[in-house]
Amino acid sequence: MTILYGIPNCDTVRKARKWLVAHNIDYHFHDFRKEGLPANRLRKWVAAVGWEALLNRRGLGWRKIPETEKAGINQGAAIKLMLADPTLIKRPVLEHASQFQVGFSEAAYQQLFN
């Protein structure tokens, strides 16, 4: 099963959803805000792609974090922050056939589904 994780009002998530529909790919959308994010799922992503790839350091959520917390960021702290506020995760996260894609790229999606 293909699962797309994110929030519905994110422009990048919208692009990914539009691409999946245009290519007739059946998927389930998991809304971080409404459905939350299980810790074991996040840890699985971190093991696969690394916490640095998942942590969105360009968003408003990151800017709200005190500088003292940002300075000491490591895997454990990043996981804790992302679990507390899933909007700190780069979006979308696509899970397909035990593979993960963070962010949206038409080329990456095309390669994943070929």
C-alpha cells in the first residue's frame, strides 16, 4: 500500500497528491495534524533516510524553537521535536513498497513507481 504523509494545506503535498492522481496511483493520505504520527513510524523513517533529511529547518515551526534547543540538535532531540510537532517533518513523506521519499520530485516519484 502507498501512503502519503503530510498536511492537506501544504503546497508540496498538494503537488504530490495531484501527481499520484494523474498517474492513477492508489494511495492513502495520512494527515499528521488529524491522525498524529506513531513514534515507531518516525523511527522507521529516521533509520531509512536519517533525521537530517526529515527535519524541516526552513519552516515556521523551526523558527519558533529557541536557539538553545536548535544548537544542541541531535537525533534524539530531533525525534522528540518531530513527535511533539509533526509539522517539523519535511513534507510529504511517501511510503511505497518499503521505500521512502521525503519531499516531492516528479523524477523521484516516476523512478519509485516504475
